[in-house]
Amino acid sequence: MASTVKTTYHHGDLRAALIAAAMEMLERGQEFSIRAIARETGVSPTAPYRHFPDRDALVSALAAQGLRDLEANLTADRPLPDSVEGLADLGAAYVGFALRRPALFRLMFGDECDRESEERVRAAAAVHELLATAITRVFPDSDPVDVALGGWGLVHGMACLYLDRKLTGPSVDVVLAQVRASFLAVVDARSSTQRG
Amino acid sequence: MASTVKTTYHHGDLRAALIAAAMEMLERGQEFSIRAIARETGVSPTAPYRHFPDRDALVSALAAQGLRDLEANLTADRPLPDSVEGLADLGAAYVGFALRRPALFRLMFGDECDRESEERVRAAAAVHELLATAITRVFPDSDPVDVALGGWGLVHGMACLYLDRKLTGPSVDVVLAQVRASFLAVVDARSSTQRG
DNA sequence: GACTTGATGTATGCGGTGCTCACTTCGCAC
DNA sequence: GTGCGAAGTGAGCACCGCATACATCAAGTC
């Protein structure tokens, strides 16, 4: 009990407040710094260090949260796809998440501080597993590891390329349509080109 | 004339020296800062600002150089592939570059400061075009845009996932073999699963 | 009910960063 | 020879992550 939002004792539930403030800054597209979120939360610049040993720990907490959000997003009102088209939609949802929350996505994937945070590793593994399950379900005759990594790579790569402006599109919808089309085109490539 | 390596006038060819120092730090896997490369080069901390308006400009110069290196790497003693296997090798070379020069690769792709540097944009476009040409050559019956973006995404995504330790492998060779296998598996997926 | 204790937050300060601005130096065109 | 403008310097600002020493205060113990 007493675990509600009601502030607890000293100044409040700082840890959660810090994560919330950091997440807000990320969503706003702003740079995020320990000192800035401390300011935002109304505590001294060094207060966050009572809850996170260093910046990376905070980043890992945010990334883990983001990975859980991504997983929820990919499963929300969507059964595991059992068609290639359904799989393409799942891929588009993955890219859609990246485009909607670019700064968070970069935090989730753009760094290698992994083995540090068990929470983060577990959340990443859950996303990996979700994708692998969906892909091997649709392509049961392919090597499960090979096709799963390739499929993940395809959507992840397109997400990164659009995020970093190596590819651009006039609107999110157009980009997502492109992702679907590209997924289908690659998966169909060999059978389109009748070659054995 | 006098455009050789011989130092020119005031202190030397600072611009080139700074780029070289920064590149060296990147290869060494170290963080790279304006002040650090100035120190390395033996000039004052603010001297670099005579040659680069800000940090991003230097980053763009490095990224452009890296993109040119990547392109050279992908074309070096390798004709444009005309088989799926050759294309898989090209993809593996792309990932190989990323693994060999991770910090540089992240610089090249991990940021969006594009429209700033025409040089960088052009170098990126050249890489894009090279991949697109190779892919559409091997898959002439697929939509060229769709399959090219998907193919690029696949190798780029796997490069990022391995770079950021979302995927791991015991050795570079094993990773590259995995990239080849995944590329072939995805491209073959639809025709493996006999489904129309 | 006073006392201790340990978790939480503060104050101060170090070394690092990108960057600005006023200054000096010096090669080169005239 | 002289002036000019490009190239380099030095001091300084605001910010950063982080360590260290100190203050506060809820809670458990006698």
C-alpha cells in the first residue's frame, strides 16, 4: 500500500519522477542530461545520483521502458501474423514506433551499454523473440535463425535509415507503405526472378 | 604545386591534420572531441574553429570520408554482382566495414546532420546508388525502388544490431556468414514456403 | 519519548566539453 | 615596404558528468 502516486517521504518518488522527466524531454526531441532533468524535477543537480549510479544506468532504465513499450505496441490489438502481409504490417508498426519516438528509439538501440542492465537485456530479448516467433510462423520452411535475423534486420535497418535521414519520405504514411512494399519485394525477390 | 604533404605556411595543413587526428581517435575507439584533436595536433583548443564552423561540420567531413571509404571498399576488386550469392557477399562486405570501423560507421549513419554538408550528402547518395544498382541488376523483375530499399535496410539493420550488441557472434567471420545466410534466407523465404 | 541510523537530498568543486570574442602573428598582394 | 586578411592564441562562458563532504529526516530501538 501507499505505493500510489502520492509522494512518499523525503521529497517524493524521485526515481520515477526523473525517468518521467527524462522521457518527456526525449519525446520533446530535446537533448537529455542528468542536470536538466534534475532542474525539471526541482531537485539539486546531484540528487539523481542517489537513484542511478551514473548516466548509463538512467539510459538503460529508459531504454528498457522503451523496449517494453515497443513490444506492447507490436502486440496491441494485433494477433501474431500468419500471412506475409500481416508480417509486413508488423514491420511497418516497428518502423512506425521508431518514427513516432525517434529519440527514444535511438536510445534503445543506438548504444551498446547492454550487459550492464539485466532489465534492458531482458526487454530487448523479448522484442527479439516476438519478431522471431512471428517470422518463423509465417516462413516455417526457412531456417528459423537465418530468416528471423534477416527479417529483423530489414525493418530495423529501414527504421534507422529513415530516422537518420539517409532515406526520406513526404509523410509517415508514405514511409510505412514503403516499408511494407520493400518487405514484400525482398521476400518475393527470388520467386519474382524465376531463376531456380 | 606545393600542394604536397609539405606543410604550407602558418603552422601546417591544419584542416587535414585535424581530420586525420580525429579519424585516428575514432579508429582507436576513443571518444572524439574538438579539444582533444587540437591537443593531439599541438594547436590551441580554438584553432579548429578556423577550419570548421562547429563540431557538426567536422563530423560531416569525417562521415563523408567514411562513406567514400565504404564505397571504395564495396567496389574494390569486386565486379558488380550478378548472382544472389554475389549480392550476399556485397552485403557481408557492408557489414564487415561496419564491424571493422564501428565508431566511424556510427558517425556516418548515426546522426541526421545531413542537409548541412553537401559533400556528405553526395557521398551517401553514391553508396545508396551502388547498392541499388547491384540489387536491381540481380532482381530485374522486382520493383527497383522497393527491393533496393529493402535490401539496403536488411544489411544496414544487421550491421546496426551487431554494432550495438543487440546481436552478437563469436567472431567476425561467423557474423559475416550469418549475414550472408540471413540475406539468402529472406530472399528465398517466399519461394521456400510454397504458397503462391 | 529520546537516540541512533541510514536513506535521501544538498553544496561545492573538479575536469571536461563546445563555442565566442578580443587579441596576436605572419604570408602575400600591392 | 606596407597594409590586409587568413590563421592561430588565450581568456572566459555555460554546460556537462561525477566525486566528496555535509545536512536532513523517517523510522526502528531501547
